[in-house]
Amino acid sequence: MIYVCIPTHDEAPTVGLVLWKLRKVFEEFGREYQLLVADDASTDGTAQKLEPYLKVLPLTVIRHERRLGYAGAAESLLRLTLELSDRPKRDCAVLMHADFTHGPQFIPDLVKRIDSGADLVVGEARLEGEPSRGYRLLRRWAPVLLRPGVRVPGIHDVVSGFVAVRLSCLRQALKTPETVLMTTSGWAAKAELLARLGQEARRIEAVPTVERHDLRQRPSRLDPWEEAKALWQSRRAIRTAGARS
């Protein structure tokens, strides 16, 4: 089983079409799948947009009345995969965005690497359609800002957010019920997740993908300067959390 995990907050313009494109991908891929969406206290009608898809797709929606942020929403979905799966050594979770920056068409490439023995696969992106020079610079320098707190062997794009993980590896990362995968927020949380999973993965691989910012239907929520400061300040927290895991 492939569990596709999609954290969302105010993604009504795109989430439905993303789900429909995922259906088309899996019709061609021919693999069993479940779509898991966290509606993180959306106020733009995302919940209403998801409603009809519950009837026609293998879809589960978690609704948060209070916003948890990306880290909390993503972690709730990843924990749900472990509750649903009865074959964690075979099954995997794919974590992706709902705003079309991550293309569903790349999921088979990620999953095939899991099938061939990888425990953790990261979609390393080539940016397309991003007009902000600040964003492009931040993406390029994010790994440097996070050193030495985050080092994942063989992975350069540690803030990708487009990830496939074998569920047995995820279970190892969540060693106890009290373990928290992501103690940071924003892009730092994506890097922290990779760092934690990377500690448990026997084999880590990267797959080239394209990140399409011209398809996003809303303005970016990211302030490059503020995010850069947050990444720099998160290095020690991520390193400390990793040492405790």
C-alpha cells in the first residue's frame, strides 16, 4: 500500500485537482493506494472542496479545528499511516504539497526506489516558474544554513518536502509514543524530518523532480529573509533533537 500524505491549509483552489491527478497517476501505475489529507484549520472552503472526493476516491481527511502548522499536520498524517498499515516493511508513505509545486507524476519514480530497497527517497527539485530571487537563493543556500545540524547522506535538497519513506523506517523513527518527529516549523521541519528518518534508513536515494511555482494558485506565504533566519536558528534544535532520538 502507498499512503499519499498531503498537509493542507487554505488550498481550496488546487487540492481537488491534485487529488484527481493522483487518481490518474495510480490508474496508470497500477498500485494500491490511499490518499490521506490533513485540513489544518482551513478557512477558505477547503473542507467543502474535499467533501465530494470522499465518495469517489480512497480518501481519508483529518480536520484540525486549531491550526498546527506544517509540522503538526504532516506528523499527524505520518502517524496515521502506521495505524492503517499491517505490512510496514512493504508499505510506504509519500509526503507532498497540495499547491501543485510537487507533481503527482513523480510519485512512481519515488516508489520504485522504495521497491528496489531504499528506505528513504527524496525528490530533489529543479525550480520552475518561481519569480522571487530571494526564494531561489534561499533554496540554494538552505543546506548551508542548516549545517552542521542536518546532514543526510547523498541528499542535497534537505528542504524538499517531497519524500517517500518505508513505514518500517518511519516506525523506527517514532520509537516511543512520546517521540516527536518535528520540533521545529517551516522549512526547518522538513529538514528535521529528513534528519530523523535518515538516522534509521539503511539506504537513502534521491530522485530528480521539478517544482512548479507557476502552477500555484495563491501568493507564496514565505518571507525568504525570515525563513533564512529561522533555518539558521534551528540548527542546534535539530541537532539536539536528533541526539535524543
